[in-house]
Amino acid sequence: MNQDPTTAAIQHCLDALQGDAAAEPLIRELLERAVQRLRLLCASLLQRSYPRLTQPPLNLETDELLDGVVAGLLTALRTIRPQTVRQFFALANQHMRWQLNDLARLLDERPHAAPLAESGIAAQPSSSDSVLSQDARRMLQAIEGLPEAEREAFELVRIQGLPYAEAAGVIGGSVKTVQRRLNRARLLLAEQLADLRPDAPGVPTKSPGDTPSS
């Protein structure tokens, strides 16, 4: 499979890093080569899975997340040596999730100022004030618990929004391999989260003959 120029440049830097004790310039070159793709991945993950963090009070922007991820990778790569582009982006994705999960947890634990109702009495806080609902946390935990290959395919395509062909380039396989792993991930998630489906037993449904009560 032919590598695109960015992937080839990243792989070249990774090859140069192997066994190099004085690697700081190589690490910085690697991150410079990868920064545009890292920015796209940060933007996709932030908007798809953590949109609440982009709203007040955090107002997190893509470049702010990117700065934190690059800083984390700069430190990590001094001791960790990914050998392939796939391993490098898996490490980057891990740092993105760590930062976003930490921010979400802090915001969840932050006391919410209750808005005043028209009567002047503080209104009951809405459950939507929380960054992540209990169901959302279950979904993220289920994704984290997927087998490595299935989780990687799911994150690349469904969370980061990569096309199948680009995801295949990251994992070093074919488009059909990505599709197969993604399908397995969906089946596993469907089994674990079956009770969250709208038609699951115990979830009230409205029959066609129901009419609003007066």
C-alpha cells in the first residue's frame, strides 16, 4: 500500500528515532510533520465526543487541545519509541482522551451556579448541566473495553471521522480489514449497551393509538 506524503514523513522520523539517545530535535521534527493531522484528529474528537467542552465555562478550542497533546507527546516520546505510524497515532489518541476526560471530570465535579427563577428562588439544576451523562459514561467505558483492534478501528472511523482508506493507512491494513473490525466493534457495543436502545424492554414506547391526555 502506498503511503501518503505525511504518513511517509512521519514514518521516516520514527525510523530515525529508534535507538537515538539524543532525540530532542528528531522528536520536534516528528511533531512538526504530524501537527496538521493531529489538529484534524483533535478537532474531530472534540466536536464528536466532547462538544460540551467547547461551550462555557471552558470554551475549549481545537488549538488549545492540540497544544496540550503536543506537550504531552513531547514528554512521552523521550521515553517511548513508537515504531510505526499506527503506534504513534495510538499514543496521540491516548493523550487526547486523557486530556478530554480529565477536563470533563473536572467540569462535572465543579459546583454549578443554579439560575434564578422568575420568583427569585434558585431553580433546580438541570441534569443536562453535566458534561457527560451516566449513559454517555457507559458508552465511553464500553468503547474503552473493546479489543484493541476493534477499538482502534471504531475510534479512527466513528470518533475521529477518518475515511476508511485513511484509517486503513494508519493501521497498515486494507479497507476491508477496517470495515470488518468496525462491524465487530458495533456488534460488541450493541450487545453491551442493548438496554439503551429506544425499543429495549422496560423503555416506554408510544403505541400508534395513544392520544395526548387533556
